[in-house]
Amino acid sequence: MTGELVQCPFNPSHAVKRIRFPIHITKCRQNHPHVDLVPCPYNAMHWIPQRQLADHLANCRDNFELAASDS
């Protein structure tokens, strides 16, 4: 659903329509350079603290979906 709201990882007070998330995240990331988040390579909607990236990658639901579709 395109009207679904998602929370901005850089500023939790921001609720953004899912369809506008890529545009919002680009702007918000520039406005919050002190927030140390990195995007998940499997899902651009996931922004994770750098120190938690390895755990996220090992458990990311989208990684398993990609692996299943490759086989």
C-alpha cells in the first residue's frame, strides 16, 4: 500500500509515506550527518547502526528471500 507510513531512522518524529521514503531519507541523511546509520544491501528501507550491521545481515529477512529465489 503506497499510503503506508514508515518511521524515518534518522529522526523518529518523522513519519513518511513508504513511496516517498527514498526522497525523504536522502534529505534527512544530509541533515543528520552525526547519525551513524548504513543501508542494508538487501532492503533500502532498512537503515542500521554501523556497529550492528553484521548481525542485521546475518538475520535480515530480505536476505533469506533473495537466497530462496536464487535456488
